[in-house]
Amino acid sequence: MLKKIFMGEKGFCTPIHRAGLKKIMEMLMHICCAPCSTVTNRFFRDLGYGVSGYFYNPNIHPYREFRKRLETLKEYCKEEEIPLMVEDRYLLDLFLRETVFNEEDRCRYCYRMRLLETARKAEEEGLPYISSTLLISPYQDHELLKNIGTQSAEKYGRIFVYQDLRHMFNESVNLSREKGLYRQPYCGCIYSERERYYKPKNKPEN
Ligand code: SF4
């Protein structure tokens, strides 16, 4: 079930400034996890965007990992007063239907699934801009993210805001350590979990 958690806002603009920006600068930020959202949210808020978060990640497996990332994010957003919307159903089947037989190209389907839904949600909420905390990750394909983000936003009449934030990744790692946030050791899906931990001496033949 989709849940809304509104926790107020702690922006970097004055209230009058914020009121003036509200109609044109409100952004729905797709959030993959709390650690990646630390610096990303601050960066866009500093630019003057009113950032609301959206946790929509059917790619995160297994279920206990999904819950751990979600609960960490809820705690973080509560502490930082970041408005957050969450899809807390565990949509494993949806992710697998998109990616099975497309394993080599799975990130394309994974980005599209998450950014399309973020754009749809932004339209529903009347927020003109979207972006993603994935932009801070040096492990993601930025050209692909930019293209898919732009196409997804256009489909719902939104604007995808791209920024290459990879140079701030280490800062986000340090900040999340300082705050004691749970940091996941793999990207999210079962394929990435396998890549992280399964290191066979002799690779099985296909
Ligand atoms: S590796 Fe990461 S981005 Fe790619 S499909 Fe898996 S969870 Fe999605």
C-alpha cells in the first residue's frame, strides 16, 4: 500500500522565498536509500528546489533487505524533516517480469520502472520536477539514467533534473557513517547480490 508520510520541511530558503518558489520548483526525488539521499537532497535544496522523497524500489531483494533500507530511510527523513512518500509493498514479481531474459541489460529496465513511476507520482501530486538519488552513485550508468529520466518525465509532462553528483559520493558515505545509517553492500537486486558475494573459482559453463 502506498503510504504518505509528511514530516514538514527544513529548507535552506526563507519562508517567503519558499512560498514564491512553491509553484515552480517543487521536486519529487526518487530515493533509492538513505545514504544516497543525504547529500543529494541537500544539493537540490541548496539550488532552491522543494524536495519531497519517494521510495519506490521493487528492485531491492530479498525482503529483509528491502525493509531494512526502507526503515532506515523513514528514520532519516523523520530526523531531517524531509517529506516522504513510500511504496511499501514488496513488488518482487514486477521487477522479475521486467528483467528476466534481460539480465545483461537489466539496469535499463530497473531505471525505467522506478523513474516512470516517480514521474507518474509527480504528476499525481502536481510536482513539476523529478530527479533521483541514483545520480550520486559512481556505480550507475549516468547516460542511461539521463535518457530514461528525461523520457519518463516527458511521458507525464514533468522535467527530469540531471546533475552529475558522483564527485560527492565519498561525502555521502562519510556523512552516512557519521549518522550511523545502515549502508547496503550491494546495489539492490538479486543479480547484484550474486555479483557481490558469489565468486566461483571456476565459472559454470552456460
Ligand atoms: S544492478 Fe542495481 S540498477 Fe541494475 S538492475 Fe540491479 S538493482 Fe537495478
